[in-house]
Amino acid sequence: MTPEACPPQPGTSAAPAAATRGDEDLGAVLREYLDVAGRLQRTHEALQREVVRLRQELARKDRELELRRRLAALGELAAGVAHEVRNPLGAIRLYSDLLRNQCRQHQLASALQLIEKIEAGIQAIDAVVTDTLALAPRERTLGTVALDALLERVRDASLKTLLAREVHLDLSGAAPGLYVRGDENGLQRVLVNLVVNAAEASAPGKTVWVQAAPTADEREVAVYVLDEGPGLPEELLERIFEPFFTTKPNGTGLGLTIAHRLIEAYGGRLVARNRPTGGAEFVLWLPRAEQAGTDSAEHVAAPPSAA
């Protein structure tokens, strides 16, 4: 029998087949291992991101808690200090009025100019006292506030600054027919403060927008005040609501502090941030209310408004 005609011996084709199956099994194991390793890596990265987020959230909550503690301590001192300052301030104003009358009788023009400067200083001090009093808690009655009418009053109260800065106020982004819970005068003060700040941060010809809409769950109303200014420096965002912190040469540093305290007293929230397209954005979340007259009044310990 020739070699070509010899039948294959048992086992001569089994070894290569087994080797092939072994390679396939090893490849499957390696692929499964790499797949598991990839999933573990992605899970690890996701956990790392969550840890970073939670740390940032914890730091933010710590800052908010510290701000509340400082405001509470300041509020306790505010009423007493303001009272002690206002008593002599009233006497100074009285004597200044008497002196002005005498100078007018004797036509002392130079003295009258000095008296005007004294009274300007008195008004500045009185403004600080008024703002400081707004930090002191007091029983307030919260009611239902129509946002449409409130924004019109805000426009009127901000008009002087808007005209001086040549800045336009756009209220068209506020959804009509919205009602919120709060104190009308206090909310007007907050929004006027935010609009005026936005106008002062804007160049002539720019626009300040006030927008409002219900949140997704319709339990709150979100009110946005946006400008086209340079935005807020990142290093100042954490301090912007601190009492007596200001970047204005003649500011008291209490406007945003009072706004923050008022909104929280109404059961809302106030945050400041920068817009991705440039400029600053202040957002108020206020409890939504039914139409005026359908909600009962609510008594809360809230700071008074000097608006």
C-alpha cells in the first residue's frame, strides 16, 4: 500500500481541533475579562465624579449654613444697634434743620452748602441703619402677590437708574397670570435691588431681562434677572450674599444680604451665577400661590422691608 493510500491514524486530526477550541476559549475569557475590567473602570470613574460632586455639594451647604448663622447673629444685634444710632442721628438732623433756618435768615450761602453736605452724610447713615433694621427678624404676614403687577411696580421704581444708564428693561419673558407667596413690599425691594444692580453692571444700550415661569412640578415660580454685563468674578460668587460685602465704592453691602434673607423667609431660594453666554443671572424660586383672594394669609418670622 502506498503512503498516500494509508488511512489516517486515530488521533491525528483531534489535536489541532482541541488546540483551536482551547484558543477560542482563552480568547473568550480574555474578552470577558477586558469587558469586566472596562465596566469596573467606568464604575470607578463614575464614583469618583460622584464623590467630587458630593464634596462640592457639602461645601456649598456648609457655606449656606455659615451664612445663615452669621445672618442670625447679625439680626440679633441689628435692632439694638440701629436704635442706638438712630436716637443721636435724629438729634443731629433736628439741629441741622435749626441751623439751616438760621443761615437762611442771615443769607449765609456758604454755611448752607456745608449744611447740605452734613445732611447728605446723615441720609447715608440713615440708609445704613434702615438696611440694618431689615436684617432683624419680625413677624410678617405673607399673602398672595400677583407677579404681573409686581413687575410693573419694579419697572417704575427702577426707571431712574435704567434711564441714567441707558439700559432697557425687558419683561416680556415673564409668563402672565402667575401668583406667588410673599410680602409684596419685600418682594418689590428684592427685585428692584436685582434690576438696579444688573443695570449698573450693564453698558449703555444693553438690556436687562426679567423672566418668570412655573417650575416643572408647578409648586414654585422661578424668576430670573439676567444682564449683559461682565458677569460675577468666580472668587466672589461664594461671598456675594455676605453682609457688608460689596464691590461698589458707595455700597453698604447689605442689599443682596437682605434679598437673600427675605426670600428664604418666604420659603424660597435665591442664587447667583454666571450665564454661559456672558453676564450675570440671579434666580429666585418662590412658592407658587393660587389666584389672589383664594389663599389665606400666613404669619412668619421674616425681616421687615424698607422698600
